[in-house]
Amino acid sequence: MSTNFTGESLFPKGEKNDAFAQYFMGTSYLSMLSTEGVNIGNVVFEPGCRNNCHVHHAGGQILLVTDGYGWYQAWNEPPQALKPGDVVNIPAGVKHWHGATKDSWFAHVAIAIPAEGASNEWLEPVTDEHYAALA
Amino acid sequence: MSTNFTGESLFPKGEKNDAFAQYFMGTSYLSMLSTEGVNIGNVVFEPGCRNNCHVHHAGGQILLVTDGYGWYQAWNEPPQALKPGDVVNIPAGVKHWHGATKDSWFAHVAIAIPAEGASNEWLEPVTDEHYAALA
């Protein structure tokens, strides 16, 4: 799968996501669109880039896909192919990961659902074997 | 100003926004992308359509512009021209309106900032005279 999207996203791409690089395979970019009331970030993934498995405790997260093609997978569930216009509602407490396909850039807006005691728990990476088997 | 955008938006367009039609001039469409944790709606405005002046009490709202061209205006401030990729942070308590330009469809995602006692207060329409003078 390929797309004309070459890494410029609908919303500002921002800088290399150095703060979270330890939780990603490959290079991503982060631009915070809102940091008051609700945290809203635009995340751009280069082809092959994905985040490690993680859990949003208490709050949950909503993804609005704006550009390119990617994957979302919740633990013990089939991977879900993502394209522009898709919306993913990630419930609190669900182990999951998301990222680009092998061949495409990918961008989504991530909206953190505010909640008392909300936190993120980062877990193991998505292995190359698991990722390569996606199609 | 015109655009290729002909009323199909990045996110699902949904049905005619009958529930709020009394607070709009012209026809809009509403699709709720999330109703748990954070209310997120995709709003599509036909050319010339705009909402009445209104105030978000307590919570505020964030607009993510996805398609077409429009306007945002806060009370006693100059109108702000909007295009895809723009983000508007509307503070609680500020009287304002938003909508399409005369010649273009317009779509934005609206994210309601959750807050204790949040409510919307709807006020007077934006007159044809005021709207026609925008450029």
C-alpha cells in the first residue's frame, strides 16, 4: 500500500518526537495542538514506525486519522488497518499499539481523555516478526 | 475563495444537524465521533452557513479545521480566516461564532473541553450585513 502522503500532515508536523523516542521503533514527530483542558497531539510516523505496546490508565485516548495508512492493534484482537477519516476509541486499561504501515507515512491526532489519576504505562516493543506479518 | 471540497469531509459527514438548526443560518451536518469521556463532533457547513453567536460556559472548545474555508470570530476581535490544518482554541466565556465562507463548504472537528457545569449559551444570529462584509 502506498500513498502520496510524504510526511507532511494536515496538522502541523512539529519536531522529532525525542521525548518519547524510547517508546517508539523508528522516527516519529509530535506537535501539541492543545495542552490546556484537553491534551491534543498530532503524531506523524515515518513508514515502518510504530509505538511500543502501552496502556492508558484511567483516561483512554481517541485517535483521528488524517493522513497515510497505519495500524491499530489491541491485545488479543486482530490488527485494524487505518486510513484517513478513521476514528479509534481506545478504552482505558487496554494494552495496544499503533503506527504506520511498512510502506506509508501515517498521521493521527491523539486526544487524551482527561481523568483523575490518568497515566500511561509503556510496555514491550512490537517485534519485527509480528509487524512484518501484518498485511 | 473557492475549493474543490464539495461537502464530503475527511471525517464522516453525518446527517443534517436538525437538533441545532435553530442556532444556525443555513444548513449544517453533524456526526458525533465520540460521546464518551470527551464529546467530539464533526461539523460540516454548506457555503454561507454559520452558527449564531454563542458562549461555552466553563468548558471551552477546540476546533480542528479539516476541509474547506471558513471564519471564526470572537466578540470585539477581527474575524479569523480558517483553512485546513488550522486549530482554534475557544476559551470558556468568550462570545463567538464560526462557519463557512460565502463560497466554500467548510468542515471542522469540535472537541468540547470537559468541565464541571459546562453548558452552551446561544445568542443572536450573525446578520447578513455583518457576514457579507467579511473578506
